[in-house]
Amino acid sequence: MTSLRELSYEQVVSRLRRFGLRFYRRGKGSHELWVRDEDGLVIPVPHHKGKPIRKGTIRAIIRELGLSVEEFMRE
């Protein structure tokens, strides 16, 4: 079983692209909006330079995508 851990912004974006999302536009503050064209799903992603994205935020992204932790964390 793969455990959830903090990831860098680049690692999260790489996984989002793998699951069919693309950058849509900047959101409020230091957030970006990523969209999946096939169903219009929009996911906000924090972009704080030099800071990892915390486990709770990653878990929320995974839940919105409808994936398991193992699927998302697979490299």
C-alpha cells in the first residue's frame, strides 16, 4: 500500500497531466485552476514557490479526481 506524502508543485502537476488535466488559468492568490476537458472538472492547485503541497490538500485533489491514493502516487 502506497502512503500519501507531501509533494512538490511540479510532482503534483506531472500527475495531473497524466490524468488528463491541463492548466486552465490563474485562480485567486497563489492558486491555479486545472481542468479536465472530457468532463469539465476544475481543480484548484496551490502554487507556493519552494513549499510542498501538504497531504490534506493532495488527498482533496485525489478525492475530486475519483482516484485511489495508490493510483495518484504511482510514478
